[in-house]
Amino acid sequence: MNMPIWTNEKLGTMKRAGLWLVQEIGVGNTFTKGQLRDAFPDTAQIDRRMRDLRDFDWQIDTKREDVTLDAHEQRFVRQGDPVWEPGKATRKAGTVVSASQRRSLLTHDGHKCRSCGIGPGENYVGTDVTSQLDIARRPVRLADGTTELQMIIECNRCRVGDRELVADVGALLGRAAALPAIEKKILRSWLEQDRREFSEIEDLWAAFRTLPADAREQFKDGLE
């Protein structure tokens, strides 16, 4: 099937936005909100229509996902479903998250990123970059071997880094079953509290791992 031209006003705005990205911007390249609005001067909320493409496996990063971008820039990272083709723009079940669902997820996940534990608006260690929490969809392989998509709260950094990650509940259960009884007891206490207190030596190790190579050597020399 031939790809239509993005200027074809008979197409829906989301379809035209996808075609504009493919035909005018190109995968891997950046664009600005100004460029987008200039291309669609008569379309209200064109930003939102473009964001709708993410429900069809398109990846369009902002500064939230890619800290190298300026606030007004976005990057066209991946083309997803060809939404301009018949039947391809049907919204997939479960892709829309309501405001009440979002509040419930934030509450359930403790208003923190489940991957790194950072809270909303907190600075990442050693940087002036603040975190933003959002909903990520994570493939989860259940104990019975089936896989389903589940939602989780993650920060902008972890959401990007974990895109290809599949959580394997069965594998985790297998590892837990092999633990000695005392370690299982400790693990259960962490699960019940949904937190773990780290010792000073563990905090030092984590901080050491973040140091550049020369600084790591200086730390080791100083410790000796």
C-alpha cells in the first residue's frame, strides 16, 4: 500500500502527524514545537494529537525521556504502527489511563519510582535534573508462563531504560525458594514494609559505584 502524503487533509490529524514525522523529520531526528505548529497552523491541540501516536507504539521523546534535549525539542525515535493504513488506528484496549487510575497507581506505588525509589521533583544524585513520575507499561511473565501488560509508576530515566525489560515472576519465585530460611524471613519483612533499610557500608558502596574512574582510585587509595 502506498503511503499517503501528510498534507492530505482528508486524513485524521493523528495520521497526518505520523506521516509528517516520517516524511519531513525522519527517525532519529529532532524537531521543535514551533515546527509542529507551523506544519499544522489550523489544528488545535496538535501536540496532543501527536502524543496519541504513543498508544500505537511510536516513540517520541521529550526532555523527560532524553535529558540531552532542550525544553522545546522532541526526538522522533521509533515509528510504530502505520496508523494511516485501514484498521491500524484503532485504539488498543487498556492504553488510556484515566485520572482516577493514575491517582490510584501513584498511591499504590507510594508516589515513588518503583525502579529507583526517587520521588517526584527530586534531584537525581549529582545532577540538577529533577525526576518526573509517569505510568509505564511493563510486560510481566506470570508464574503460569503467560505474559500480560501491567502498569507501574516509574521516573523518566527508568522508564526509558526499562522499555525492553520483561518482569519474570516465576523466575523470582524460583530464586526466592532457594534462599535459606533466615533470608526468606528477612525478605518477607521487606515485602511487608515495602522498603528496605540499607546499611552504611551498602550506602558507601552505592556512592562509590557512581564515582568516575580517577575518583574511585583516589577513594581506594585513601581507604588503604
